[in-house]
Amino acid sequence: MNPNRHLMTLDEFTFFQTKQFKNSTGELSTLLRDIGLACKLINKQVNKAGLTEILGAHGAVNVQGEEQMKLDVFANEVMISVLRNSADCAGIASEENDDIVVFEDDHSLNSKYVVMFDPLDGSSNIDVNASIGTIFCIYKRISELGKPCNIDDFLQKGRNIMASGYVIYGSSTMLVYASRLGVNGFTLEQSIGEFCLSHKDMRCPVDGKIYSINQGNTCKLNDKLKSYLDFCMADDKATRRPYSHRYIGSMVADLHRTLIKGGIFMYPEDRSNPKGKLRLLYECNPMSHIIEMAGGKGTSGTENILDMKPSELHQRVPIFIGSKNMVEQAVAMIYQ
Ligand code: AHM
């Protein structure tokens, strides 16, 4: 039997990338492997979400007498415990935690990286079996090695992201990973429990014909945003309009489609969410980094997302993201 060497695992791939940089220590690859492990553990639970409910809902006890955890709480605890055990993480910030979590053991104090994540984005979709995801990004800390990391390590501009990614728990489970060398997708091969390279050098098409927004909120939008939606729905064959409307309500799933097929995804400011709904640090920054590394664009409408200096951990921001030409046209029509 011949070994199937057409498969390249996430580990092999990141190690291969590491070898291209003379001074690289491989720490980032180790961290990515640890995040991959956490996501495989989350995936296992997500896949049996319906069964878990049969065995006992949140607050109930399962047949083994263990308390059941809500999936987003479970995902958060898995991410934290795996990264706490990681050799290369000084601390984390999570959408589920009010404050940063600093790892103070001797090894972590000397770790170079901090990680930010949304452990289970779009979790309201769990009940209807729609795709959900984990989003993460990794920064090099700016605080002194040997000391505990601090809030300034986490309030860096998205431009400083070293690597980012998401895992989509969908019809298959896939990890999309962006570094300065580009964006690559790895599908979980369940039989060997490894993420394997399946989508090499992913590029977001510069143009598209899909717009993605919670259109039910139109009554809460300002006139310019409403006019832009009218533009998306207008009949004009020359510019491929009307665009198709797609909205899953799970950012990872909506942006995964946008990355592959092109289009624009928006969560703008509205009457109920004057600063937008999505979080700069856990959702907008990592996603903008991935889309930008793939040739697309992410903006708040007035500023490139990656150039915004965060002022607080759970800051919200309006977002327009996806195919470069579509995003630039939307911004020109709404904000200029
Ligand atoms: P969550 O953090 O509660 O999961 O909310 C984030 C989700 C995004 O995945 C999605 O794009 C958005 O909220 C959908 O919001 P809405 O239901 O208002 O359209």
C-alpha cells in the first residue's frame, strides 16, 4: 500500500511556511496547532449538539451525572484550557469574558504571543443546524517578556495581527488560516483527525453579485444606507443587478461564502446599534485580516478596520467587508 502523500496536514503546512523564514522559531505554528486541537474538540461537541440536548439541556445533568454546558460556554472553556497549556501563549481575550485572562506560569510569562477569539460565533444558529464558527487572531505581545502580559497587548491595531483564522462547523469542518504568506483552507479529515490542505491560496474575487445584510433592519437605517440597498436591488443588467441577497446570520458562514464567491457583507450602524453590532477585536479585525490577505477589503465606512486603534476590549464597530470593488463602491455611495 502506498502512503497517500497528496495530503498535507495543517502542521506540515505551517512548518513548511516556517522554514521559509531564517529566524523563525516555529512558535506561531505550535500555537496554531493548539488552536486547531481546541477546534477539533469543539467540533466534536457541535456535531452532536442535538444529542446533547436529548441527554440534558444547560443546567441539567446527563446520564453520567455531569452537568451539561451550553456550547458557547464549553467552546470558551476549551479554548482557554488548551491555550493555557500551550507552550506559546501569554494570555487571551475572549468575547465571552469581561476581561483578559493572563497566564502567569513561568513558561507563559516568557511566551511571545497573545490570542483573541470568539469561541462560537453565531451560536443562535445551533438550534437550527446552520453553520457556526470559531474566529481567532494572534498578536505578538508588546509588553516585556518575563512579565505578565497586559491590556495594551490586546488593544493593538488589527494591522499588527501575525496570523488569523476561523473554523467553520458546516457541511464539512474547515479551518481557514491567514498569514503574511496568504490564505489557505484546511478541511478536517475525520478519519485521521487532521486538518488537511484543501483550498490553496484562497482569493476573494474583486467583484461579486451577492449582498449580505440583515435586511429586516432596513427601517432602522439612515437614508444613504437605504439608498445603497435600493441600488443592490435595482434592475441593471450591465452591472449584474439586482444582486442576490444571502444572509445566514452567522458571520463566519456569511464571510466564508463571501471569501469564496465574492460579494459584500454588511453590519452597519442602525438605530438600535449606533456603533454597529459586531465586535472589533474578536470578529471584525480577524475577518478583515483574512479578507484583506485574500485581496478583499474591510472597512467601518470611514476607516479601514485594520487601521482602527481599539479603545476597549468589547468595542463594536460598523463593518462593510468582502470584494474590494463592491466595498469601495458601497463606501463611496454611503459615506462620501
Ligand atoms: P453572537 O456573538 O451573539 O453570535 O452574534 C454575532 C452574530 C454574527 O455571527 C452575525 O453576523 C450577527 O450576529 C447576526 O446578527 P443579527 O441577528 O442581528 O442579524
